[in-house]
Amino acid sequence: MDSRVKDVMTQDVVSVRETAEYKDIVAVLRERHVSAFPVLDDADHLVGVISEADLLLKEVGQQAIDGHLILARRRSDRAKAAGETAADLMSRPAVTIGPDGSVAEAARLMHDRRVKRLPVVDAAGRLVGIVSRADVLSVFDRPDTEIRDTVTRDIVTREFGLDPDAFGVTVRCGIVTITGQTGSRAVAHELIDAIRHAEGVVAVRSRLRPPPPPGPPHGVGYWRLRPPG
């Protein structure tokens, strides 16, 4: 079974209230050695995220920001540079994920939205944890023996209904090598794709043989004609 966000997230999350002032936010950041943290309202609902980049806009200054070419971004950055509280400085809406989301989904969100961490919120929008890139990458610590068991038992046998004894599966440092023969090239491609997406798999090396070419139909023979004379 694929890991869920709740399996890898950090539950002890450093956060600030939206009324927190600039200097207090910087002090928390330096004291707790974090580069970003969630912003909560009085009911513990997540309302945004503050990062070092947001805080640095105060140091950059409004005149330097005015030199940017993208108008919408410039207006946002100018507002943050003039901000005094977390509500003024934070980025919103925050990119979030639920605790039951898959680690693969978290990785895709981080990549697509270009963020380093995701606040984890429950159905009511309350903060329950945070998941970082390092947390997502932790699935690659999975032992090779577990990966091999998943490939042979869950994928080859259960998902594809194939005979596991007809395939050789080895795993080294997360790299799966599989040998054997499938009934068609399409099945081989689907099998490799399924293995590639298994948790902890770094890469797949296919040594699968193509199916043999079809022989003559049953009961049909070939006659060799003698040349005349």
C-alpha cells in the first residue's frame, strides 16, 4: 500500500497567528531554524504561509520592487514590503494537502506549484501537520527486500495475475531488474509501468523477452511441391 501523507508528515508544526508582528515573526524564524511556516486565524484555520522570501521584501524596499516588469506580482510584493503583520506578509491561498493524500500526490504538488513544503489540513481546514521535500523522499529508504515482495506478490501475482515463478526479480538500491516473458508487448509495458510507480522504486531495468512469433494454425501443414521432370 502506498504511503499516505499522515505517515511521513511532521505533526509538531511551527506556526504564527495572522496578527503576529514582523519582528516577532523574524524572531520565531531564527529561533526555530525554519524557513517558512503556516499562518493561522483564531480558530486554528490555515489562512496562508510566510516564507523567508516574503520577509525579505521588507529589506528589498518598495523602490527596488517597482523595477519589476510583472504588474500583478509587483503590486503583491509592494503590499508585502509595506506590511506589518503576518496577515499582510503571508502568501495566500496556501497550497495544502490532506493527511490521507498519497506521498506521490504531495510530490506532484510540490513540483507543479514549486513549493518546498505543504501544510496538511483536515476536512475543516485546520492545520494538523506539515510535509516537506525531505519527508516525501523518505519513501526511498524502503528496504530492497520489501520492494521485491511488492513487485512479485502485489504487482506480478495479484494485479496482473501472472505466475511469479516465471519471472526473476532482483532489487538493488531501489533499482528493480525483472526477467521473464509476458504474453504480449502491451502487457510487458503495463507491467513495467506499474513497477516503476511502486513505492521506493528508483528505476526499472527490463529484461523481459518478447512473446514468440505465432506458429501456423493448428492442423495446417505446409507441402513442398517437387519441381516437374
